[in-house]
Amino acid sequence: MIGGIALSREVKKGLVIVGHGSKLKYYREVMEFHRKRIIKTGFFDEVELAFAAHGRKPTVDEVVKKMESREIYLVPLFMAYGVHTAEELPEMLGFKFREGAVEFEIDGKKVILCEPVGKDELITHAILNRVMAAIDELENSQ
Amino acid sequence: MIGGIALSREVKKGLVIVGHGSKLKYYREVMEFHRKRIIKTGFFDEVELAFAAHGRKPTVDEVVKKMESREIYLVPLFMAYGVHTAEELPEMLGFKFREGAVEFEIDGKKVILCEPVGKDELITHAILNRVMAAIDELENSQ
């Protein structure tokens, strides 16, 4: 500290990973895996999970309303815009769908809907990484 | 070349990106985006797309049968094992589902089913990258 001035964030920031969900256990495990890793980065004050597929709980608006953060990023854990992200989510949250980042308000909080994760260039590398992991696994099991 | 010896791969290798599909155009665009980028790496002799959701074409076995490669990697473009990857795919392709890389044969070709892309650690970074892209986009539009 210089002159007793502590750096502090003015606004609490939150992240909601918005998944589809599944009747099998694996989907939730994957969401938790990435959630825990993102918590460790310290980029966000809160990191929560929500579901966009019809009827799955908790929904995005339920989660956002419970969060303390005043600025909340929603990242759809989807490969692309589809029915859930381009139709159901805008209807539930009350914004007009368009491609790209969309800013709106829920419960007086600034909410930023990001583009689906599948569009990210790192997905190319994740695909290749899965191939390398499979080769390693099969080599080690021989 | 040293002494006229050219390096050559003994076996042609192929990759099939196995997606869910969607009635909207975005999903196919995302698959093509990653396919083209992987072709550019030169890691594979063939890179094709297939769909795992019931009734969507082409199916994985249709694509594998048409490919020239003798060693073909299937990477599910799914966040986690679910109904399509853990139930429908094993039934269609004739192997018993288990977690991890699975090796089997189709049409005399060696086929390696890799784990879903969602499990990859790079997905954590892709989520964070989407947040950074949204911040950039909103800043530039102001």
C-alpha cells in the first residue's frame, strides 16, 4: 500500500454459466468443474450456475435476483445460438434477441449476455486437445 | 530431404466433429468455423462433420463409411455425455458406452471416440474469453 490507499473494486462483478442441463449427472459435473476453476481465478466476486432449457432449475432470472453483484455476465455454455438462447432466454429475461453482446437490466442490476462459448476460437483447440487426450489414454492403457 | 527419404504418414488420419445440430443456422456455422480452422492445422487428412441427435443427417456411420482415412477420431461437440453421446451413439455404432476414449471398428476402419469437448480445460478459458469479448464489444459500441 502506498499512502494507505487500498485498491478496491467499485462494483461487485458476477458470472453466471448458463447451461442446457441433462438428465444424466455428467452435465452438472462439467459445469461445476469450470465454475470452480473460474472462482480460483478471482476474476469475479460470484460465480453461479443456471439453466436455459425449459423447466430446468434454477433459471437465469432466479439466480441473478439472488446475487449481490451489480454487474453480472451471462455466458451460455452452448455451442451456438439455438432455441434456448435465441428464443426462450430473451422471452424469459425480457430483451430482444440479436447476435453479439447484449446489455440489459434485471432487478436493477446491469446484466451482460455474452455470446455462446462454442463460437470462441479456443474451442478449436479444445477439439484438438480431446484427440490428444484420447491418444494418451489409449497408449497408456496398452 | 536427406538422402531422398521423404517423410510420409503411413496411415491416413481423419477427424469427425460430431455435433447436436439445430433448426437455426448458427450451429452449422460454428461447426464449419472450427472445421476450417482444424483443416488449416494439417493435423488430419480429412475433417468432416456429423450429427448425433436423432434423425439429423449425415449420421456418424454415414460419414465414417465415406472417409478414406483408416484411423478416424470422433470428437463430440457436446458439453458433456448425454442421451445422444452416451445412449444413441453407442447404439448406432455398436459399442458399449463407458467414460473415456473408446476404440472400435466401423467398416474395417479404426475409430476412436474421444471425450466430449466440454470436459476440456480450455473451456474454462473460452468462458472467460467470451466475457472479455463482450466487454470489448460494448466498449467499442459506446
